[in-house]
Amino acid sequence: MIMWDDAKIKDFQETLLTWYDREKRDLPWRRDHEPYHIWVSEIMLQQTQVNTVIPYYERFMDWFPTVESFASAPEERILKAWEGLGYYSRVRNMQKAAKQVVQDYAGKWPQTANELQNLVGIGPYTAGAIASIAFNESVPAVDGNAFRVFSRLFEIEDDIAKPQTRVIFERVIQQVISNERPGDFNQAIMDLGSSYMTAKNPDPEHSPVKRFNQAYLDGKELEFPVKSKKPRPIEMAYVALVIETDKGFLFEKRSSKGMLANLLAFPLLKVDDLKENPNDELLTDELVVKLNQWSQENLNQLLVFSPLEGQMVKHTFTHQKWLIDLFVVKTEAFDLSYFPGEFILEKDFDQIAVPKVQQKIWDRYLSLSSNKF
């Protein structure tokens, strides 16, 4: 890897920022330098495309216009605001961080990247983005776009899947970042990585920085960044229980640990947990017997389930792929004194946060079931 001299660094900065001033995206969180706005947008943009985030961001700001209003909001309300974005631990951590800002910093945000990382859920990238954009600290914001852009500019061959590689990129970017406009520099890199220097089908020929792009000049654009493949998600078999009563559908409050923590959802049972022997294969009739037993033991109510025919629901998380068969029953409402759940009427579904996998289960149920109460 060959670093640039001072003249080339200055040339790059001027070229990049001139392009950014002319072509930068008009995004709602870029209309001021408020750290709260930057923070919310950056957390939302994790794992999610910009166009998807915009309406979520605008609604979030309508519901929680200040860090104080967000810090004091009921958990049910913040989960509802996050519905559809997934990874609900993010918004829970956000509220913890908001409370830190209000309680520990008297509502004033820390102004350096190092201090921002004392807030729950804020890592090096988010801290760099907030510090540079809101407080003009000359610090890199290394995300997927930065990995892609700088690996191509300098033909950096280190594996970006390895955590230690971030330090290499931070050192490189620190040498070329604009000290006068670090926030605009980092945002320009974000825009560059999502336009001319995308992962697939990049357009380096028309890129404003093509003469600095060593990978393009060497005809190796798509060889960068170097990234080892992630292992494929582990497939896990589940059953979802759709229990419909005259008082609504049974929702279970999930455990505070694990997937979908603390969310309300149709009861979801791991098939392996229903087996007496891990190597057993449960046929449908055997599953029904196991589920009937489960209802007696967990609901103090013997329910007789029926399999819902049709394709199973499939939902992929980062490390797991859930394959879900639906089993249904219609019954009268029963006592829930010993079960962590509640009956919810269909008309009230919009009052609760519904994870995507739950929405898939519900859509499948609607498409295949009939004869409701």
C-alpha cells in the first residue's frame, strides 16, 4: 500500500468535497448538526437502506422530538416506533444511552468520539460520525462504505471481516481526512460508497475520484474490499402456535434473553425442545401430540392443535434461519394466571411492536385459515 504525499491528499480532499457540495443527498438528518438527529439516523441505518429509513426517522422525530422525550418514553412506545427495523436491542440500548445523556450529561451530548463511546450502544463508527458531523472533530467514521472506498483507493488487502482491520483503515483515513470539514468528508465517503463505489456494479469510470482509485486504475475494482465469507446461517425448526379465542389471539411475552427478547409474539417452540431424543424426527401427528401436552403443562388447558397446511414460514436472522410450521386451534378464552402472555384482539395489533417474523406468521395464517370467531 502506497500512501499519498501532502499535495495529493489536498487534491483528493478538494475533489471529493467539491463533488459533495454539488451532489450530496438531501436527507432529513443532514439539515442540521444536531447530535440527537445524527445518532438516531446512524443507528437506524445499521442493516437498513436509506430509503427505508427515511419514513421511520421522520416518524421517530415526530414521536420523540428531543433526547429527553425519548429517554422518558414507555418501552412499548419505542418498540412500536422501531417496528419493522428489526434487532430491537438497538432501540432498547438507544433509550439507555438517551437516559445517560439526560441524567449524566444534563442533556448535553459528549463532544468527542472517545467520550461518546461511553454511551450504551455507541461504537467507534457511530461515535466518529456524531463527533465529526455535530462537533467537527477530525476523526474517521469507518463503516462498510469507508471500507469499500478506501480499500479501492489504496488497494488495502487486509480482510475487513477481521475486527483488527478497522485500526488499519482508521490510520489511513486519519491521514487524508479534511481537518477543516471532517463531517462533510465522512458523509461524502458515505455517498461515494453508495453511488459510484458500490459493492456490486460500481461505476468507477464516472466517479469524481476515479484518478485516485488505484484498484480501478489497475483493473481490479471488484477485488476490493477483501472479505472472508461468513458462515451460512444455521437452520432451526420451529412451530408457531396460533391460538385464537373469543377474546383475541394468544401472545407470549418472550424472555428477556435471546432472539426477539421481551417482545410479544405467537408462542414459538423450538422443535428440538419437544424431542425426547435429539436425533428423533417428529412426524406431524407426533408433533400434534407434543403440542397438546405442551398446552396442558404450560397453559393448564388441553388444546388440540391442527397443522396449517402450506409452505412453512422462513425467516433469516444474522446467524440463524428459522423454518416455522404453523399449528392452530380455536377455543374459548382461558385463564392466563400462570402464563407470561395475554389475549390481543386483531384490531389492537397496531398498538404493539410486531417483529418481521411475527408478521410473516400472521400473513401466512390469514392466507390459509378461515372460519374465525
